[in-house]
Amino acid sequence: MSFTGPALVATDNAHPGIEYEAEWGASFLVGQALPWWPYLLRLTQLINKWEPGAPRAVAEVPPNANE
């Protein structure tokens, strides 16, 4: 996790052995909007189902002590 969201590791097609971390908001790197899960919705089963082009997920916010 970085300050702007999940860690996004990227590579340059010309130099695939070189990796760098890009900011999550840099969706232009992957050519589409990237999902963002707010803290209470960081549910493993939702995150594991995501793939490029997947429809938006609808989920209930789990109970939290801050409610």
C-alpha cells in the first residue's frame, strides 16, 4: 500500500527486467480506470475477483466500531 492507494508495479515494454512503482492514480499506464477499495471495503474476496474490464462490484459495508 502506498500513499495514493495500492502499490502498482509497472515495467517498460522495452526493458521488462526493470520494474518501478507507479502511483495508483496513474491509470493512463494501463489504459483504463483502476479500482480503488476504501478501507472498509478492502475485502479479499472482492479484490481477488477484480480483473481488467470486470463490471463494478456492489457490496455492503461491513459493520465497524466507528459507525
